[in-house]
Amino acid sequence: EVKLLSWNLETFFDANYDGNEYPDFTKTSSGWNQLKYENRLNNLISVLKTIDTDIVVFQELEKENQLYDISNKLFSVFSFSKIYGYGAFAKEKDSAIGCGILSRYPILNVTVHSVCIKTKNQQQPSLRPIMEVLIKKGNSEFCILVNHWKSKSGGEENTRIWRNYQETILADRINKLSEKGIPFVACGDFNKDIKEFEKIINSDGYVNILLRGSKNAYVTSPWYNLQGELIEPGSYYYKKSWGRIDHFFYGKNIELVDFTVETNGPWKSSAGTPLRYFIKNGKGYSDHFPISCRIRV
């Protein structure tokens, strides 16, 4: 079994100014500094210690050096056998945030798939690339596809085209992996609720999800239980409504053991929602709950 965690960390910047930071972190009034970064880093470590997974996937991490910060902090938390000795990070040039992964198992290869569309009608916004990470556990190899699709900031209709491009890339990569017989799990923040994906209900009532590409890909989502009902709660709470925009998608050669929205910890507010981070008082964690799953490859 392998346990995975995926978490949107909500603008996890370090204390160094590089010029790409969001305005909230550069204003003098924010008080953002090294001490606040260290405290936020320690909060993250406490969550990782509590949940204890073999592979951790992050969205909204600023830079590669932060993977070293996280990994080094974890040296004092876990025994040597549980050290995260492997990692990778990717983001586009001049982008503020990217995605990262830490693994207890060897990473054999990392391929980064970017969207580059030049049209006269609409300029491409900054998009996060999809990371294709090949991992080896014992005699088995499997692939983690790390995603952080375009948000709906700027309007759902106006931004949908960019999520569609990213979906096309993911579907095409899934088909390539399936042709080679390589097990895969696609995960991350897709900024697309599970109910927005087309679902295919099999004759036995089991739900499959359709990912559209040059050739469509069919995957399974743990947000639906065996009765076809949605798991409660969601992972993201916005405008008084739960969303399920953080996902694990997997193929036929992966067996899902369990799936959890990780709510059992101080990162949950008294209202039962994600306790988001506030720069001014330096308190909180993220506006997303972590999600985890255990799989057999």
C-alpha cells in the first residue's frame, strides 16, 4: 500500500522578496517576515506529522527551496525510514506559485507539460504546468500526475477555456500511460468541482469520470462511494457552499483502499471549515482541507 496526500497550501510564500509575490505579502502593513514564515512552516510540519503519508503533493508553493525547508524540518519528526528523500518542483517562468512533491520512494523521472496557446482573441494567463512523476516502490512503478488548473478568478466562462486545455493535456498523458500499462494517480487542485465533470454510470451503478482530450480518458474518483453518492464534506468552502475541487483520479490498475478528507486537526475551524491563513495575525493553515488516499499498485 502507498498513502498519498494532496494539499493546496494557499499562497505558501517564503520570506524572501523575488518580485513575483502577491501584493498581500509585499505590503508593509502585512508584516510578512521570516518569523511568520517559520511559524507557518511549523504549522505545515505538524499537519504532515499528524497525517503521515508516503507521498505529499503540494499546490501553491512558491519555490523549490521550500521543499528543502519542509524536508529538513521533517528530519526531526520522523524516523530515518520515513524520511522524504526525493522531491521535485515545477512552475512557469515569472509565475508566483507552482507545485511540488515529496516522496519516500525513489523518483525515477519527472516530465513537465506546459500549456502554450497563442491566439489573437485572448492572451494566455499564467498557468501551472502538469507534472508527470514516475515513482518506484519495490518492483513496481507508478506515476503521479500533479495538477493545479486555472482558477475561476476572472469569471467561470472566461477561464473555462484554459482549464479545458489543461484537461486535454491530462487526458492525453493518461492515455499514453495506459497504453504502456503504467498505473497512475492524477491529483491536485483542479478548480473544477467533481459535479462539473461528465460522469458515466456503469451497469453495476459504479461511477466513472470522463476527461476530455484528443482521445477521452476514463478514470475513477473517490468522491463517489459505491452507491454513487458524494462523500461529505468537500475540501473547499466558498460563499457558504462546499466544493470538491481537489481530486484523486485513478485507472483500472490502481486499487483504492480508502479516501479521506483530512478534517481531524487544528486546521479545521470551529465552524467545521478549513482554517485559512491570515497574514496579519500569522494564524491559520489553508483555505483547503488536505485530502489523502491509500492505494495498492
